[in-house]
Amino acid sequence: IPIIHVLDNWSQYAERLQAPDLAGTVRTLIPDVYCVMDQLAYDEAIAAGVPETIIQVTGHPNLAKLAEEEATFKGSTSQKEHILFVSEPAEIDSGNRHDPNGRGYDEAEVSHLFAEAVATQPEAHSVPIFIAPHPREDRMAVTVRWAELARTHGLYCQIVPQDKVRETLHSARAVVGMSSLLLYESWLLGLPTLSLQPNLRVPQMAQLGRRDGVELCTKAQNSQDAVRRLLAANAPVGSGRRDMAYHKDAARAVLHCAL
């Protein structure tokens, strides 16, 4: 039976092909086709040891309707005033910032750094910050954290309802977060994008910063300057819209591999 492996993220390229058998011995499964999202994933998969002969650039099927979604929201999201902060359960997934095996940061530290950095900007009190909790996060905990940050720094913060995240993304002035796929989507949409990952210890999570127009900040002391650039009128947006073409026909491209 032909096997098609569809990569869904820019990480662990070779590790995804390994697993223990019934006896506990780690085995490597080489599929007939290894579908990756773009040229960056293609190059990094080869560097990680995935055989070049099986790799096909197909795009990401889950992003296939992003351009269509953008057109749907275009008429109703003309005002670009808020910054979208994309939260994620970094501590649950990788431990807190003190964990020697973790990422080097957690969501509480990044939220604090970002709020503190925004508060130093001249337009701090006029820029709404919309926070999108991850589905696996405790929404109440995120709400309490940002309510405290808003009081401390005099910011206007609002938690985004789960059914409004997509609309909020498309209507954002800029997007900031850690390593969420939403940051890649914001880059595809041509929005200024900032990945805040202070003290990052996991090299593969730096891939967002290898795209022109996405700023990766890995030092806490640089966060204020990074936020200032994000809010600038001439903040870079990069070539994401060009890469949107990779994903538009991704599902069809993957299915074509099976023919």
C-alpha cells in the first residue's frame, strides 16, 4: 500500500518517521512520498536526513482556504487598529521558563514582556490589544493575566471569543505571539508579524524568523525595540502573499501524489 506522509509543521522532519515497534525497537518508516509545505521545509527536511527523492512541495492543506477567507472578511474589516496577541500553552507543552529542557520561556513571561514593551510606546493608550487564547489554554487564567497587565500598564486589552479569532486576525494592524501557526498565517496575509521567544533554546522554533518580514526576538532586553518596529508605519511585511500560492491547491497536490 503506497504511503504518503503529510508534514504539518516546520519541525522534527526526520523524527516524525521514527517510532518503536511492538518489541520496543525504534524503527524508521520511509514513505513513498513526503509532502512538505514550502521550499524552507524542503531544504530543512533534506538537511535533517529525509531522502530528497521522496520529498514533494505541496503546500499546507489546512491553509488552502486562507485567501478565500481573506476575501470573505475584506469588506467587514476595513479598520486596522488593534494588535492581535496570539497566546499558546508553552508551559504545558514545554515546561516553564526555568525548565532546562524547555523552550527557555513561557506564555506568562512573553505576555509580560509584550505588555511592558507596548506601554513604553507613545501610542500605548490608543492601541487596543486583542488576545486570542489557544484552545488548550485555560481561558480564565489568560483573562486574569491580561486584566492584571492592563491595570499595571494602563493598556486596553480584550480577550477574543473563540468564534471571532479568524475575523480578528484578518482585521489586525499587526500580530505578535510565540511560535503559533497563526503567526505564519499573518505573514501570508501581509501583516507585520513579531515572534517573541526570549532565551529560546530550541533551534527548530526559530524557523519563523527565517522569513523576510517576520521579526524574531530572542532577547528580553530587545523586546521594546522589536515592538516599536512592529508598530511603525513602515513595519516590514515580507513576501508572504507570494507564498500563499503554495497552499491554495495543497489538498489537490497531495492527492495527486497518490495517483
